[in-house]
Amino acid sequence: MSALPSRGVLVTGSSRGVGAAVARAFAAAGDRVVVHHRGDASRDRAEDVLASLDGTGHARLAADLADPAAVERLAGEAHEALGRVDVLVNNAAMIVPPGSSGSRRGDHPLDATSYADWVEVWERTLATNLLGPANLTWCVARRMIDVAPAPGVAVGRIVNVGSRGAYRGEPDIPAYGAGKAGLHAFGQSMAQHLGPHGIAVTSLAPGFIATEMAGYALADPEAAEATRAQSPFRRVATPEEVAAAVLTLASPGAEWASGAVVDFNGASYLR
């Protein structure tokens, strides 16, 4: 059996955690990957991920997804580096700490957060977690439509990494939950709009994952046990498990899953 043609893949937020695992999974499958990170603070981590990728033809690019101009540059530079972006994985997200109230992990409960901090957290969270993916999808999908794919390559795949928090609620970090809910809805809208162009759009809704972002939930034995107990498997997901699911949703044979939001939380939340 001949190998599938190499695809160009842009994975946002891939300097660590789930994004890094996703980048490695695509590279191991023979694809060429752009490792994206936000800025200078994450440059070294991104370089380490880049160096760890199997194969050749990969690149590292920096952009603040909250900046529409930077998003447009990122899409253009990724297209130039890869020749074509066949797969976009909207993975990057942040939990924004309030300026003067709440905890360092980004808690902003309504009754314990000043109005100024509340406004700042919502604006910054949605700018990165919802508007950034929406803008990048526009920039990348337009090129997917306009540039013919290589022979044997599916026209386009977009996978959004959402969250179970979009459904179960996030009382202490409501901006994060709302942004992920918006991302799910955006993905379904794009699945309908881009389907006629052969572009499939899906979303993944993980629960807790063993990454730095979820470190607070695993920081001490009591918190870790309570977090693991949310799933009947009594554990949290690994980044590699999430990456395998993303790879499957982006596969050439997954077109009929377009529009789906896939629960991926070890039965820790069932709709």
C-alpha cells in the first residue's frame, strides 16, 4: 500500500501540552507541520517541539491570535512555509488571570471580581479563544478554497479544540466556558458553509487533560483525586490521547463527521 501524500498542517498553540502532542502526531503520520506559538516567551519551547518532530519540511511561526493583523500574517506565512495548509487545528487557548482579583489560574467569579477585571478578562479571553480561531479560519479556509490540493489529498480539514466546559458550565471561569461554547457553534456554522467546498469542520470537547493549563486541578493529592474521580476511569486524559482524536477527525476518511462536536472526557460529563 502506498503512503498517503504529505499534508500541510497548522497547529495553533503547539509549543506545549496538547498542541505539541498534536504537532508530533501529524509529523509522525508523515505530514509537514507549522508549530505556532504566541511570542518570545514561548520561543524556546516551540523550538524544542520543532526539533522533536519526525520528518522534514516543518516550520515555527509566532503570532498573537488576539491581533487580527498578526493572524493574517500567520496564515500567509504558514501557506508560504508549507506550500498549502490542508489541515488547520485551532488549539490555542488561554485562561486569563484578572488584574487585581481572583487567583493566578484565571478565576473570575462574578461575586468576587471587580467590574474592571471582569471586562478585561472577557475581552482578552474571547479575543484569543474565539475571535482568533474565527479570524484564522477565514484566512486559511479562503486559501483552501482558492488553491488546488495535491493529488490524493482531501481538500481541507479544520479541527477546533473546544471543551466540555461549554456544556457543563464554568462558574469560576465563565469567559473560558463561553468562548469554548462559541467555538463549538462557530465550527458547526463553518461545517455547513464550507461543506460545498469539500472542507470538513469538526470540534473536540475534552475534559481535564494532564497539561500545565490543568495543573491546578492536579496540584495536590486531594484536588487530584477529586479531579480523577469525575471520570469512571478515575483518571484524566493524556495529551497524546487528545492528539490521536484530532488526527482521526482530520483524516481523509472523516469527512462525514463534519459538524460534529465530539465529547472526549472519559464519561465525566454526558449530555
